[in-house]
Amino acid sequence: MKENEKQSYTNDEIARLSDNELFDCLKTRQTGLSAAEVKGHQETYGKNILKEKKGKPVYLVFLGNFTSLMAILLWCGGAVALLADMAELGIAIWLVNVINGVFSFWQEYRAGKATD
């Protein structure tokens, strides 16, 4: 293969390459790149740094737990119970919705921190 030609491989083909073939394909060697090669690659491609993805603000995540379809149905159910003169039931439905939203937010928040 000529120096300027690019060879592309599928994942299966890469897995079957010998060490030397893989090093040739990646234009490297077992000992890694020299400091000069690293500097040249960084100038060409930039540093190998992952960009942090900005997520939703915490208050939007929190409020999102109270605006899902099931939560909206519970809000409406509580309102219907209040209108039907069953205040205890309406308040109980709303409290269940609030408790569920808080626990859902807490789980989502902890999961987000774990993946960060």
C-alpha cells in the first residue's frame, strides 16, 4: 500500500490484525509515540480531551418529574376529587404525586452524578 493511501478496516478485520499490522495501520509502535510525534498530533488534531456536555439545570430536572403524563393525570385526579368535595382524597393524591416526584428526582440526580 502506498504511503498516501488510506486503508479502512471493519471492526472484525481490526480484531484479526496481528500486532505489527495494527501498529502499521495506526502508524505507531509498541512503545508508543515519541514526544515530538505527540506534539505534532496535538497540533494537527488537538488535545485528546473530552468536552463536558452541559445538562439541564437542576430545577428543570426537578420540575420535569411533576410534568410527566402520569403526574399530570394525578394532578387532575386530585383536582377532580377536590371539586367532588372529597378534599382528603384530593390532598392525598397530590401528596403521593409530590412524594413520587421528589423520590424520582433524587434517583435521577444520583444516577446523573454517578455517570459524571
